[in-house]
Amino acid sequence: NYSAARTTVGTADVQPVSGDIAPPGPVTVGTIAPGVDTVSLTWQDPADGDLSGIGLQWAAEGQEMTADPIRVSKGVGKYAIAGLSPSKSYEVR
């Protein structure tokens, strides 16, 4: 025995091609202030009009970035990374 079903499906309309396919430029690093178990960062956003936010990732130096990036909204320009191990080096992207 088997069951059969029938339905009608349509495809999406053709989407217009955007003229801007380049990603926004890099941030301009401002200050980096280490604490015992924190690092506070400031930056200047790139001037690209299509920028919606900045993605930040960090990991202990020499380790792979495994966590998804956190998103900082356009115009905020600062973030404090907390919960780090004291006296350890970190890479931030």
C-alpha cells in the first residue's frame, strides 16, 4: 500500500541584481583596553552606505574561532569582551 499526494508549486520571480556586491570595508581600530578578564575595544565604522553592523569573534591565541560572531549595530563603535582568562593572549576578528 502507498499514499499519493498532488500539489501545485510555483517558483519565485526573478530577483533584480544589485550593483553593489562588494562587502563593506574594514573598521578603523581605535582603542584596545585590556583588563584582568576583559578587553574593551573601540573602532570607527567604514563609510560604506550598505553597512548594517560589525561582526566580532575572538579566541585564545592559536585556537580556532568556533563561536558565531556577535553583531554590534552600525554606529555603536565599541564592545567589551568579558569572561576571558587572566594573563592570556586573544585574537579578535
